[in-house]
Amino acid sequence: MGIGSNRLNKYTIAKATQALCNYIKSQNIKNPSILIGFDSRKNSKLFAEETAKVIAANGIQAFLFKELRPTPLVSFGCRYKSCISAIMITASHNPKEYNGYKVYWKDGGQVVPPHDIAIIDEYSKIESIEDVKVLDSLESPLIKIIQDELDDAYIKTLFSMDLFKNEVKNANLKIIYSNLHGTGITLMPKCLDKLGFRDVHIVKEQEEADPNFTNAPKPNPEEKQALEIGIGYLKEKKADIFIATDPDADRMGLVINHRGEEIILTGNQIACIMLEFLCKSKSLFSKTAAVKSIVTTSLFQRICKHYDIHCIDVLTGFKYIASKMNEWEIDNSFEFIFGAEESLGFLIETFVRDKDAISASLLIAKIAQALKNEKKTLLDLLYELYKTHGIYREAQTSLRFEMKDGMDKMKEIMDKLRLSPPKTIGNFTIGFIDDYLKSTTLDVANNTKTQITLPSSNVLRFWLNDNSQIVIRPSGTEPKIKIYVAVQELNIKDLKKNIDECDMRLNALIETMRLQIKS
């Protein structure tokens, strides 16, 4: 946030909203409406109100949440109220200096081509602030304030699912919950209670909707620093699990008490635990399909194969999972069961089209309770998956750059990797290179190429001769290059020892790749 056309402020927010309105009006849609939500960040409510005033000034109905609410509720509300679009003012899990502007289309998913391209085109046509229409106040018949309507509708729909329609009887799972100063507090406690979980303890230091994220400076549940206070609660209260949601409550982090040891589960591990439970507990059909991003664990694919359901890969970004859901709803080619990204994004329902930490938390609590009834933990279930399918371990790191010349440096690195790719990484030979920008897979040994059918994206994946893989891509929001590393061991002789060996390989590959990129 800040002053200027390359920062988020009330003027750039108004301009972006005018561009969206111009696009909607060009589509000749009858009686269009737009839903607007916001999180706990600085200026989020101000930006949401400015958005509503621009929408109404353009003769379009605006539905504005009265108070902060989770991102998945905006996706749900877009569909529930038959809006043509929705907007969420949030910077998700980023530090306090940031804010953002998420746009959804009528299916409830974030905009994808052709809509996103067309909206950007409309934005570029706006030459001055005089081209932006805006009301002086919120006092307009075209601005309606949303209070409890969508909360009630979401909860009713969520608890009509077979997974949640019956309260968990005699639940004795002790849960610690933190909303990391964000929106999750508005829905999570009441939903856990409604499902039967009464022994829930809120991390008080992080409960307040605080735009400064005082007790979670990096409010990302992937960051151990954000989880430390909650882990303290987990130890002190001898609780079973600790759930943390990011400020807009679309990502869910998880720490478990495994026989007195606090274990942070990764997004990949949580996704596989959820997928296994869903495949066992739901009816599966020939069209049943689960969706994951290309950087999500290959164990996910192995579980799908075990249950004879389809596993569909998409580019990183939950909008691509939502796009598949929309596509299948239209052509009836597949039936959605689950979607996941390794970055703690999960979706188990079709009435929301973005990652949903509320429903994910209910599911993980239900799984943990079922395991507790058998004197097991979520880690026990993960190890059972390893024994069945093999050990799959993943890790991620980032190379950060200065904002000033960061984008140029990132482009230089990606160009170099494409033009002169390494032949080996560490002690391992590269067998295949997936270049998602060129939509090709190179067989290094034979020097032959095959087509990749996903949309073009600035991503490279190196497959090593031991089936390890390394994915490299520039971040879309920050000046950093992300490096994802995955290793596997299918020949298990000693589970704990083999896990440690995999983790050593992971760390070695990450360090080697960091050094090769920097050189």
C-alpha cells in the first residue's frame, strides 16, 4: 500500500473497480450485482467501501459485508446471491504492509481468461481519475449491507454435507485455534461447536482483528514463527491438535501432539490425509476426480490411483482448480471430490470455489477424533500411507531479491535456466525438463520433446534419475523465486530411518539448487 499508481490506495482501487464495471457493462448482463468482502488489514474496510461506491455509481448493485469475513464466504456468497462478480479486499497471508484485490466471476472462482485479460485491458484504457465514477457516500439504494444472511446460508449448506450433517458424538478432541488476527474468528469457533467439538481454546494473543498483526508479524501458517504461541498452548494444555488459519481464512495450518511431541504437518501431508479419508468415506464413481497443483506431492496421485479415481494436475493457483470445477459442472466430464495445493489450500465442497480453511478445519478435526478413538494420531495415518505407497517428502525454499531490480534479476535467472539448463543437480543426472512456458517436456537423453497440455506459465521442473523433482518458478506477488523439491523412497526397509534419509536428500538438493541458481 502507498502513494502512486504502482501501489494500492483508494485511487488504484477505484480505477480497478471502474475497469471491472466497464467490462461487466460491455457484456450486456441484465441486472448485474457484485459482492464485496474484506479482511482485518489496514484500509481493507475503506477500500471495500470505495469499491461499493464505484460499483453503485456505475448503476450496478453492490452487496457489501458489514464486517470482515473469510475469503471462502465471498466465493460462496457470489454463487448464493447469483452475482456476476465478487471482490475480496485482502493480501491473504502477507505482512501488514500489503493489501490486495481479488476478483471472482459468477461461478465463484477467481477470474481466469478471458475475463482477467479483458478486465486488465479495460484498466489500461482508463487514462485519468476523471474516468472513474464514484458516489460521495454509501447512502444509495444500489448499496446493500450484508449482515448475517451469508453466514447463516454458508453454515446451513456446510452442515448439509454428508460429512458434517451429524454431530460428532462424545467428541473429546482438545483443539487449540488461532485466527492469526484475522477473519477466521467470525466463523470457526461456532462451526467447530456445531460439529460437536466443545473443548476448543482460542489463542488469545492472536484473537483480535489487528491490522498490525502484533503477535503474528508474518501471519502465514506455513511460517513456524506464526505458530509458536499456539504451539505453547498445545503443550501447556496437553491438547491434541492446533489449527491456525491465515488472516482471510482460506489457508489452514496444523500442528499435532504426537505422543508428547509437537509435529508441524505440511500442506502436502495434510492434503494426503484428507484425500485418504475422503476416498474411504465417500462413494466413488468412474468420474470421481481430485485436483492438485503441479507442485503438490506425488503421493496425492498414488492415493488416487489406489482408489481408482482420476488425479488432475493444474498450474499453481487455486483459480485453476476452481476453473476445472466449473468446466466439469458444465460438461459433466468429472465429479469433484477434493482439491489441494501444497501451500495449505484445501477444498472439499463445490458450493465454494476457492480454498476454504473453515471446512478443511472441520474435516481435519473429524479425522483426528476418529484416530483418537483408535489411540492413533494424524502422523500414524501418514505413516500408514507411506507404508502402503512409499515415502514422499517435500520442502520449499525461496531466493529473495530487492524490490527495485528484483523482477529483472528473476527474469535473468529463469532465462539462464532455460537457455543453459544444468545437466546434473548434486550427484543426480537430469532425465526430463518440463518447461511450462514453452509447454514442452524435454527427454534429455534422447533430445526429444513432447507437449504439455496445461496453459503457459513461467515454471520449470527438473526430473532427476532417482525420481526426485525440482520445480522453480518466480512468485507472482513478491520479488522472489520459489524452489520446490520432492524426493521419494519406494523400497522401505526401516520407515523412520528411510524418512530421515529422504529428508537429508531434500536438504542437500535444496542447498545445491540455491547455490547453482546464485552462481
